[in-house]
Amino acid sequence: MKMLITEVGSYLTGDAIADAVFDYWLALTREHRADVVRVPIMTIDGERSYVSLTIGWMTSLAAVDRDDMADLEDDEAVRVLAAKTRGLHPSGDRSMQPSDVADMSLGLLM
């Protein structure tokens, strides 16, 4: 288990989940972006719950190992976070299309 530590609180979650959150946070930070993610956590009562966290640019995130507890697993949460992380890395598999840019004028007045 790992404890995710943010500016607003600390949340106990599984190793793979915490690693996926951290990877996505780093990718967002590099892009100067932020996102809200839903993260499975373990409550103080030992119950499974969820927290919505804002992560990315201009946010802080740390993870501390907690080897004294059984790991929390959620393959779907890890898959979603990994897909979001991959989505931030350009793959070069296609050229940019006009639909990729909402405003082609780029705010220039003609």
C-alpha cells in the first residue's frame, strides 16, 4: 500500500494505483495541464471508497510506502489512468487535423 499525499489530504491506496496516479500527475505536469481523477482508497475504517483528486501542473503529490497493510487492487482504475497518461504523449501516428484545433484563427484578428 502507499499513502498519496496532496495539499488537501492523505489517501491510502494500492501500490499500482498510486504509481499510475503518480505517472499521470507527472505527464500532466510536463504538459502544464491538470485533471480530476477518481482514485480508489482505503478509509480509516478499512472500507473501500473513492476520492476525486485534482492532479497535475501547479499541484503537489507525494507517495509514501506503507508495507504494514494488505494492498488495495483495482485493475480498472490503473487501466484508466494509464490510458490517460498515454493520451498525453504524442505518438506521431497521424498528422494534425483541422478538427484537432477548435479555433484555427488562434485568436488573431484579421
